[in-house]
Amino acid sequence: MTVTQVSFPGIFGDTVFAINPVAISAFGLEIRWYGLIICIGIILTVMNVIRVGKREGLTTDDVLDYALWVVPCGIIGARAYYVLTSLSEYKSFLEAIAIWNGGLAIYGGIIGGAIAALAVSLAKKIRFVKIADAIGASIFIGQMIGRWGNFCNGEAYGSLSGIDFLGKFIETPSLADSYPLRMVVHSASSYGVEVVHPTFLYESLWNLLGFIIVAVFYKKKKFDGQIILSYLGWYGFGRFFIEGLRTDSLYLGNTGIRISQLLALLTFIFAVAITVIMLARTKKEALDEGEYESQFGVRAEEATTEAEKEISAEITENTTDTNNTTEETTNGTDN
């Protein structure tokens, strides 16, 4: 069992914190903080999806049906992504599935969860963007909490010497003695083994801020799918820079390019581009609707109804005239 000792000199002075990755140990079994924290994050995320899903017309049963598939598929996807991009680290199948030791990649989780959500949407005949928006507003919670699992495992730290931009490393001024958020990782043999960026903390705070922003503006969304796009754009933008600091990144072969950093950039570009296109389309539809209303005095969506009313009125009028004529003729014959 490896106990990680860390300190935050810029905040807590010389106080050293001993982080034991094992939460409970009994009868030869170990329950790690990483697994517990991930489970807590998932539960709170699902609870928020239930809350937000009501705005999208989703019932609690609908959300639970999604959760039964999205959660396990997301975990499988997250683990598969991590293992497939670092196969040399695993010598057996048991090692490959030991997620309690760490090793989940969020982008794999997004891919796996999205596939499951799409499948459930097709089966239940629910628009995919409805559940996607509810998840997009909630997944920040799981990621915000889950990063503290990395802290307990003694992982997901970053170098203070510079930042990487898709294979191009840019050195930065030394921050080891002055940066207020610096974290010192200790060992039993020496003091101050490594001074690092607490990148797990950066990402946790970035997700917290994203959650707050999305929660505030959710009701003002202009089109279905805007919230999930906001999540992808916000997280992708932050992850691009944070990933450039990390010392445990997964790389794309021998290219020197960090896989998650590349995906973060691509998802950010994709989210921004689609959002701009959809906002422009929504604005155009609103302008067309306003122009129609100014000309005809009705909203565009009411046009069909108004036209039907006019046709119905004409039919009623013609029927009445015909009945009157028939009645007059009949009366004339009787006389």
C-alpha cells in the first residue's frame, strides 16, 4: 500500500497530508477512495439528470432507464479507452479491468455513454437531444467530484516547468518557490521530491464553474442540444490547457501528441461551430416568423390553424347557403 504525502506550501505552509488510497480494508479486501468517489459522483450526476430532465419532459423512470445503460457503458468506454491507449502497462486481463487502481479516460466514457444513450433513445422513441441536454448539465458534477479520486490515488499532477501544445513544449518561468497553488509530493526518503501543478484541482474547479454557468443559463437555451454542446465546448477548452500541463498523459503513438488534448481541441471546435450554426438558424427562423406575423397578424406556427379556420368558415357558409336555398325551394313546392 502506497501512502501519498502532499503539502500545499502556498496555502497551508509546512503541513503535510498523508493520503491513503484505501478507504476500507477488511478480510483481505480493499475498497479504495477512488472507487467510492467515482460512485458518489455518478449517483449525484444521475440525481441531477432526474431534476433537470423534468424540463425536457423526461420522467424519473425515463432517466433511470437511461442510467441502467449509460452508466455501465460509460465506465466500460472510459476503461477501454485508457487500456487501449496504454496496453504495454497491462500484463493480464485482471489488471486491465482493475478500475479501482485508477485509469478511466473521460473521453472514452463520453463515447461509450453517448452510444448507449442514443440506443435507449431509439428504443424509447425519445429525442436524443433531450436526454443529451440533461446529461450535459449534470456530467460536470461527476467529473468535478471524480477528480478527487485522482488525488487520493496520487495521480493527475502537472509539471511546473512548462506546457505542451500538441507536441510543442513551451517552457515557463520557474514557479516552484512562488506559485501559491503549487503542490509538493513527498516520499519516505526525501522531502519535497517534486513540486507540481495540482491539475486534478484545476479540472475540478473548471467543472464546478461550468456547472454553475450552465445551470444559470439553462432556461435561456435557444435550441435543443445547446446544453450538451456547451458542455463539450467548455470542458474541451479547459481540458486542452490542463492536459498540456500533466505528466501522465496518454500519447498518440510516437507523435508526441497527447490524445486527450487533441480530442479536447476537436470537441471544442466542433461544439463552437455547431452552436454558431444553430444559433444563426434559430435567429433566421425567428426573423421569418416575425416577418410573417407583421404581414398577416398571426404567428407562423399558427398559420396552418388560421388557414384551416378560414376554409372551415367558407365550407360552413356555403353549406348554410345551400341549406337555405333548398329550404326555400321546398317551401315553394308545398305552397
